[in-house]
Amino acid sequence: MSILTVENLSHSYGEKTILYNACFRLLKGEHVGIVGENGIGKSTLLRILTGELIHDDGNIEWFPHVKIGFLQQYMDLQEGMTIEGYLQSAFADLYAIECEMLKIAEEMNGAGEVEKLLVKYGELQTILESSNFYHIHAEVEEVAIGLGLFEIGLKKDVSKLSGGQRTKLLLGKLLLEKADVLLLDEPTNYLDTAHIEWLQSYLRLYEKAYVIISHDELFLNSITNVIFHLEGGKVKRYVGNYEKFVQSYQVQKKQLQSAYVKQQKEISQLETFIQKNKIRKAKQAKSREKVLEKMQSIEKIHPVPRSRFDFNVYEEPVSRILQAEKLRIGYSDPLCPELNLQVKKGEKIAIIGHNGIGKTTMLKTLLGQIKPLSGSISVGERVNPAYFAQEEFASETTPLEKVWAERPDMTKKEVRQALAKCGLKEEHVLKPIRLLSGGEQTKVRLCELIVTRSNVLILDEPTNHLDIETKKSLQEALQQYKGTVLLVSHEPSFYEAWITKVWNIEEWNAEQYE
């Protein structure tokens, strides 16, 4: 049964066409992944489906009474509510029934129509039992543990949560609401490996439908049975997981290219015949002209240029990049035991551990942005770090202005070329950064790092929002980079092939108590 039918959907931003006469449907219980390059319109499509954005043309028809769950990125969380209370609000309708039952019980104490009240009470009791109401606490706890909210503390005030923790909380409530259709935009951002694995297991067993945008190949392969590929304003449906989609897509591209070449050859032959025989064989030439007119043109495949990230070492530093002695990091209480750390020239280090354990705090402390609680950090001579922060607010500044501000000695042409290498088209470079997609914004920030005169890269979750092909380009660039890297990432598949060392903060903490 089709729970969503989309016909001839069109939408534009200014002169840029996002969708053009797109048609697709979603069947009951399907697990769909939406894929496509950065800025192609994946998030826009989800926002159109929820009604958050009004499309220009076409028809979107949901099956009557379908409950849609959409992960909202910017939700105001009221001060005074706890994590547990917010998650329990997913069952607000059931708690309302419980309140009604308590009122009925009070009414029965005052005599009156006891029999009628008993019937009503029994009906409400049946609803609660069939809805698993008396196991809500266990359900809430399971989701809280799975997404890493339990370790933050279920009694913590939601207004005190970080951006990543708020996203987890919103996702947790959405999962508990058990909508008929879940619409999720990059749900694995801010989740570490253990929580992604839990989410994979949860979604695989989800009996209802969902549509998910993700740039994580392993995650997509694990949780999808249908892929919607967004390209050239169209949405094409492929049955199977991401791996099967890639295989089918490559075969189709080859077939289309072959058909295009064959048709171009046929067109050339027809045109040559018509030109030569307009007078001598006019009837046959006219017949060939009709064949040409009726011929349906096969579009030429234009390969999408791949982003290139060329990180250079601008000045050779000393062999010891950084040394920390008796270091304790944190804001008021230490997040780790006392540490003695050393980073040598050319080392590529992954810093791992669950969310909130102190990975970002570690980077900021080593950079000197946060003072250590105790201990010392010494930085070697000629060490010039470039920092990619996990969260950066988009601004009215254009990509051209932002990168040029980093290197005012470059010409405008050189800045444009640097942005183009990172996969930013002409249409992007003069737009305010806030109007770019998440992936495009990440490319601007990576371009900033490339032009910076650095020899050490400090990267905090640089793959968030990047499409799969761009992520591969970044992976290759960091593998070839001759400098030093400190990386925080929740994707082992991204870094395992090229790092030289792992700093596991969870293991450091465990050793403290042995």
C-alpha cells in the first residue's frame, strides 16, 4: 500500500532548480535512504514532504491519518524540564488517559452512576494496556541508554544541554512516538560508534516506514531496503540497500553512455545522408528528416567533478609538535585522569570515546582555547595549527569573503580556484554562507584550512554533512598529507586506514579505576 504519492513535484530557489517534475511513492513499511551530492536538495525535499516548505508545483498526497515524525533541528527546550520528562512527553496522550482514569476513580467514590463509570474506566484501562503504558519507563530508559542520554543523567535540565545532546534528545522522543513515517535528516551526526550501532539495530526492527538522509555508507547499507537517488531535479527509486544502488547506478550510467554514443553516431549518419541527398534523393532525405524529428534525444552524462582537498605543510616544524605533562582537562571537574601526552611530527592521531567524554575539550585545551585545570602544555617551534571546529554558526559572509579574509594576499581568482577545487560552484561563492547546505558549508571551512599557512590539522568531526564521494576525497587527502593530524571522528571507516595512533579517552578513564 502506498502511504505517500508524489507527482510532478517542482521547486526552485531563485534561478536554481532543485526539483523538476519529480515523481515517486513510499510504500507502507519501506526503509528508504535519500542520497545525492551536497547541495542537490535532499534536506529541501524532506522539508517539502513535511509541509515546512511550500513547493512551486506538483502534488503531494499522504494516505489519510498517517502520523509523520520529523526531526526538527531547532526546537526550544523549556527550562525546568528534565531529559526523562521530555522523553516521557512522547506518551502525552497516554498520560492524559491515565489522568482521566484518576478523575473517574474519584467520581466513583462519590457514588452516582458507578456502573457507567466502571465501563468507561475499563475501556480506558484496555487502551493503556494495549499501548504498553505500564512499560513506558523501561522504553524511555532503553532509548536513553541507546543514544547516550542516560550517562548525561535523566534528571538533567534540558536547557543545559549542548547542541549535540539536544539533537539526541529530539531524536529519542521522535523514536518513542513511533510515527507511521519517520523523516530523519542525518540522524547519526553527534552520535558516536556505539550509539550509531544501537540506532542501526533499532531502525532495522522498526516495523513502520522511514525516509533517512545519511552520508554514512555502512549505516545506509544496514538500515535501508530502498534508495531514492536525487539527481538533475529527479528522484529515482532503486530497490535494495546503498551497495546495490551503487552497482545498479554504475551499470545504468554505462548503458546510458553507450546509448548516447550510439545515437550520436546515428544522428551524424542521418544528417550526412540528408545533406548529400537533398536534391538527388529528395524523398529519401525527407524520410530521414522525419526519423530525426521523431527521435527522442538521449541526454549526455556530465560527470560530477569530485572535490579535491590539497593540504600542504607550509613550514616544517620541529620534531616534537606538542608535549603535555600532568594534564587535567575540564571546566570545573576533570574529565580525564592526569595525562602525559606527546605529539610528534607526522603523527596522525584519532581521539575517540563516547559523546560528552571530553574529546572536543581535549582539542580546545591543546589549542590553548581552554585553560587546563592543572598541568602544562608546551608547543614546539614553528608549529602552526589550523582548527576545524565541530560547530560553527553560518553567517551572512560569502565563501569568497570568508576564505579571502584568511589569506588577503591571494588574488580573487586564486580564492575562487581554491573554492572550486573543494567542490563549490560559481553559484555558491557569492551567496551568504547561511544559505548553503550543510555539506557546502563544510567545504567552505575545509577550503579555509587549505589556504591557511599551517603544518598541523586539528579536526573535530569534519565529515558531518559531507556526501559520500566528498568524504572519500577528504579521506584520501588526509592520507597523503605530510603534516600532523589530530582528529575527532565517530566514523572508524573514515580514519582507520591512515591514522598512526589512537587516544582512547574511555580506556584512560577505565585505567584510572583499575
